[in-house]
Amino acid sequence: MRVDPCGTETYNPAILAVSRTVQIPMIRTRIIGTGSYLPERVVTNREVGASLGIEPDAVFRLTGIQERRWAAASQASSDLAVEAARQALEAAGLPVSDVGAIVLSTTSPDSVFPSTACHVQRMLGCPAIPAFDVAASCSGFLYGLSMADAMIRSGQIKTCLVVAAEVKSRSLDPADGDTVLLFGDGAGAVVLRGEPETGHLNRGLMGLRLHADGAQHGLISIPAGGSRMPTTLETVEAKQHTLRMQGAPLFRLAVKRLEQAILEIVKECGVDIHDLAQLVLHQANGRIISQLTKRLGVSPERVCSVIGRYGNTSSASVPIALDYAVRSGKIAPHDLVLLGSFGGGVTWAAGLVRW
């Protein structure tokens, strides 16, 4: 049995039995490569605001977004995911053959089934490894990160590809200002690898905390298309296959829950909020990021923001922002990095990484 820096007791019975005679090093999961992909089509505030009679400057004031990317008609979520995955593997310096599993987060899968992860597995050319989707809305990337960490630390696999890919533009109603102004398409990925712990300041995932409150499910959803409300001519005509969101209550809940989760995890890990080099938060809305920054008392320079360029890419927003922060030099080795997200379900999550 062991206790991680955030106080969670973990053990593997097989290892425990052997460790009486053989000293086996504990494993820490590290992010060793990041990648992202954004479609070529740039969608401006003028384009999304035209049908609503909203001027571009007003869209920016409301959302903090100047433009977003939308996928081409020929692109599905798996196409975006594969491009981000290849970038992450290149950054990690690993061949596809080293990948032991694929965990993919999406709320816009290629199809109901098979999983989008299986399409990515086929397209990358790494057969026979486990590949599955995670559906936790905008928190899905951190949910997937937690699953991958558990598989690595239990000894099931050594290396895992965690991807989040979204084509939200296909589920938007151009006449709905609560959604069409916000959402964009994109994908982000990381490569995780298990490494033996060597000392006190081990690089890697220090802790992940996942949360959900299904009682708030109605705040953001796509009502039709599932077993509760199957697709019919009536549901299509009523636009019940498009994304619907109650913006104001969702905004308030997102700020409250995410602030609470961030403060809890830094306290559990014995870290001060001012020790964080970067906060990489879900890029939901520029005003949410700004509000959280003020409430946490951190300088804007330490909060990574790409929402102005890419909009809200749902579960892909955290890995896209993380890849940007890494490639732009905002994150250096041994930096403390906070990851946080909030989404439909409702779900929310926070994680701490020593880079």
C-alpha cells in the first residue's frame, strides 16, 4: 500500500505479495508529449453573429472569442483526433507501436458505435490494444487522464494515448445565440508513460479529482437522439438534435464548482495557489476564465487562454490549451501545472501535474 501526494491510498495485491522479498519501485505517470489540431476553416464573429443581428465587437465582449475553427464537411472527430495524436507521439519521440491503449473523450463521436477511439486505432495502425471512448462532456479529457493513469500505475500498460476530439459545429443551431457564438471544433492529445519514482519531487501526475452532479443535467444537453428520445421526424423538425444551454445558471455553477475543486486539490497536495506556474482551464467562455482568475487571486499571465482564437472546443479545450502552453514555452520542466474543467452532466474535474 502507498499514499500518493494527494492522500489517496493505492495498492496492487500481486505487487504487495512480491514486495516482501523484492523491492519494486512505485510508478508515477508522466505526460511526455502533447499535440493539437485545429481545422483550417476560420469562422469569424461577423459570420456567427450575422443571423442573430449581433455585431462582431459585441460577440467578443460577451464571450472573449474573436474567431473559432469549424471542421470541413469531410472531417469527423476521428480525423481531428488522429492529427493531434500524431503530433503528441512525435513530441514524445515514440512510434505508434509503443502505444498500449487509446482513451478518447468526445461528445461528438463519429457514430453511436463503434467508438471513435476504435476508428483512431485503425487510422493510426496500432491493432489489438484497448481503445474506448469517454463521455463526460467538457471534463472528458481529465476523466480520460484519470483512467489512463490508473491503467499505467496498476501495471496493465506502460504508455497510453489520451485524446479529446470535438466537432461541435454539427450540433449548433445558427439561431441560438447561447451556443453558436461559443463553440468551435478541434482536438488535443497527450502521451502518458509510466516511470519509476526516484525521489521527493517526481515529475508527473500528482493527483486528479473527478466530480459530477446529475441533478443539473438539464443545464446543457442535446435532448434527442438517444434511447430516451429516439430520432423521429418530429424531433428533427423541432431542432432537438442541437445543443441547448442555459447560459446564466451554467456560468454561475461553473465558476463555483471549478474554484472549489482547484482550491481542494492544491490543499490536498500541499501546494500554494501561488506556486502554480500555469493554470490550464477549460476554455468555455472568456468571462468564466476572467472570473476564476480574479477569485483565485492569480495573475492573468499564469492562466493559459486560447479561447480568443479557437472558441469553446468542449473536452478538447484543455489539451489544446496545454499543447499551446508547452510549445510556446509557458511551461518548463518541474513547473507545477493545474488542469481544470467543467461541463455537461454536470461534471467537473481538477488535476495537478509536476511537469
